[in-house]
Amino acid sequence: MSAQPAGARPGRRAVRVTANEQLGAYNVLRVDDPQMGELQAGQFAMLAAVERWGGGEDERPFLARAFSVARHHDGESSYLLEDVGPGTRRLCELAAGDELWVLGPLGSGFTAPPQGRRAILVGGGVGIAPLAILQDALSAAGGAVSVLLGFRDEARVPGAGLLRDAELATDDGSAGHHGLVTDLLERELRSDPDAVVYACGPAGMLEGVRAICERDGVPAQLALEAGMACGFGACFGCVVPRRGGGYLRVCVDGPVIDAAELDRVELHAGAPA
Ligand SMILES: Cc1cc2nc3c(=O)[nH]c(=O)nc-3n(C[C@H](O)[C@H](O)[C@H](O)COP(=O)(O)OP(=O)(O)OC[C@H]3O[C@@H](n4cnc5c(N)ncnc54)[C@H](O)[C@@H]3O)c2cc1C
Ligand code: FES
């Protein structure tokens, strides 16, 4: 869990980009950020470029954008980015030496499976990012981990290089299983119904994972995404309906939410497809 009380306004810091590497259709942005400190896999940060962070004729500043921390060690954080709009495009342009505003770590992350139970990590598209740091943490603790990743097409398949030993599914059949990553999950659960599932990806994929796990009585933790304005519980811009009534704020009650808390994953609550 974040040490920051929900709704309190935390401070952002300026950090320096150390590298920006292309990984197929994605970029891996590395930043020197020793103040990130200890974090839980699944937590995120709000990012904004220090220079040229705005649009339109008056260069009106954009809000900061939310990104999962894909890795953090030796004071360096990395983020996996997909250019889907003006904010991500600007971040994808950054080069070593450029400055970035960072607010984080924010939200609550994944919790480890009970002793002796295998973790199955299921990622889709750019949603694989928080599974990289999760794989590192679970492997370091000596747990059994399987990784299933789905991508839309050949251009996105190199993203799988962010994790180790991943089994792939692709919509276009360019790598691995020709079909959905949830087909791989169903097969894995048939051979190990005691596994615990961890997923992040587009809303359709998350809803598929949620429904399979509910049907099979398998515990699942889902890293949701939702449009975020503040990132720390103040604006209620990121709410999703909670099972049994009321709402969850994805930025403070999540982004990682126990699947049992949701009736279904709403369409806007996943990574861009
Ligand atoms: C907790 C969290 C973690 C995230 N982690 C990553 C990550 O690791 N890598 C990454 O590339 N992106 C991640 N995202 C999504 C990222 O924040 C958005 O892609 C980004 O804000 C888009 O900004 P933009 O200005 O480029 O495009 P915009 O013009 O703002 O959006 C482009 C398109 O994407 C849709 N969109 C924007 N934000 C979201 C969202 N949060 N959920 C679903 N659809 C959205 C918009 O509706 C629009 O269709 C994460 C989002 C959240 C909430
Ligand atoms: S983004 Fe403001 S409350 Fe969640």
C-alpha cells in the first residue's frame, strides 16, 4: 500500500531520463529516481515531461498521465510506454538527459500467493508492464511463476522481452498460440486449479480472466486502468462499480483489485487495447 493517505496531495519530483529504448511498438523509458524507494509490484506513478507538456495553440498543459512502474532497482525506474495519444507521444520522444516529473509510487499493488501455490501472470499489450516487476519479486522469493502474454500483432511481440520465459498468444498468429491469451489460461488452470492468477491488460481481456477465475473458483488479482486526473484519491475521476454496491477508486483502492470485488470489468477499466 502507498504510505500516502488517500486524498492528501503528495509532491512531485523532477528526475532525469537515462535511456529511451525501442521494444517493437513500445518504448522503455528509464529514469534515475532513487526517491522512488521501496515499492510494491503493481504500483504506478503519474508522469509528465518537464518541457513541452501541453497542446493546442496556447500550449495548455496536459494533466500528468498514469504509468505502471515496470521495474525499479539500483535507484533506476523503468516504464513501458505505448504511443496512443499526445501525452504518451511526448513521453516516447524523451531522450537521455531530459527531465520528467514523477509522482509516486501510488496506489496498492499485488500481494504474494499463499505459500506453495503457483502464480500465473496474464498480460495483454502494454498491460504487461506491472507483471515484469511482479515476476522479479515472486522469483526472488523462490515462488513458482508462469507467464502468459497476449499481443495484437507482430509489431508488439518484442514487448515480451520485458519478462522472462513467457508463453505467447497473438491475435494475428504471428507468434505462439493464434488466439486469445485467455485460451492459454484455461489450459493452465485445467492442469493446476490451485494456482493464483495476476492479470493486467485491456478491459476485454481482464473481464475474460475474471469470468474464467470466478467460474473455476480461482483467486485473481486484476490491475485495472481508468482515466485518472489526480492519481491520489481526490477527484473521483477513476471510479469503478464495486460488487454489492458503491464504488472503488482505482488510484487508491487499486490499481490492483481482487476480482471478487467486481461484478465485471467495465470497458473503460483496462489498458488501451
Ligand atoms: C494505473 C495505470 C497504469 C498505466 N500503465 C501504463 C503503462 O505502463 N504503459 C502505458 O503505455 N500506459 C499505461 N496506462 C495508460 C496511460 O495512462 C494512457 O495510455 C495515457 O494516459 C494516454 O494519454 P495520451 O495523452 O497519450 O492519450 P489520450 O488522448 O489521453 O488517450 C488516448 C486513448 O487512450 C484511451 N485512454 C487513455 N487513458 C486510458 C486509461 N487509463 N485506460 C483506458 N483507456 C485510456 C483514451 O480514451 C483514448 O482513446 C496506465 C493507466 C493507469 C490508470
Ligand atoms: S484519479 Fe483522482 S480519485 Fe482516482
